[in-house]
Amino acid sequence: VCLPLQFLSYLGACDRLLKQGYEEGQVEEAMEMFQYSEKQAAEFLHLLAQFNDMGFQQNEIKEVLLLCGNQRERALEELVMK
């Protein structure tokens, strides 16, 4: 796939995530962390928002989600044990 198509795909993915209400900086960071996988970035952003609403610290959430591969139950256990 040529670079312009990859870039358009990236922009489209970012746009869809932004329309779901996520912040631009978080969307870009999530896309980079997951090698531009929209599906994984969306899972990460969803869980980040969920755990943030539960009162966990954002930097801890990010670390745990990366370690646990976006597995909600494992990540929640890790956060509760911290």
C-alpha cells in the first residue's frame, strides 16, 4: 500500500474516533501505541475512559492497559492492587 493511502486510512480512523468523543491527543497517542490499529486504539480509549470514570489515575491506566493488552478484567485487577 502506498503511503498516501495509509495516511488517508489513518486520518479516517482518527476522525471516527474523534467523533466518538475522544480527545485528539489521546486518539493520536493510542493510534501510535497500537501501530495504527483502529480497533485496538478504540478498545484502549474506551477502557481508558471507563477506568478514568472509576477514579483511577490516567498514567496508571495507560501502563496497565498496555501490560494487559487491553484485557479489561486483568487491567482492573492490576489497578485495584496498586
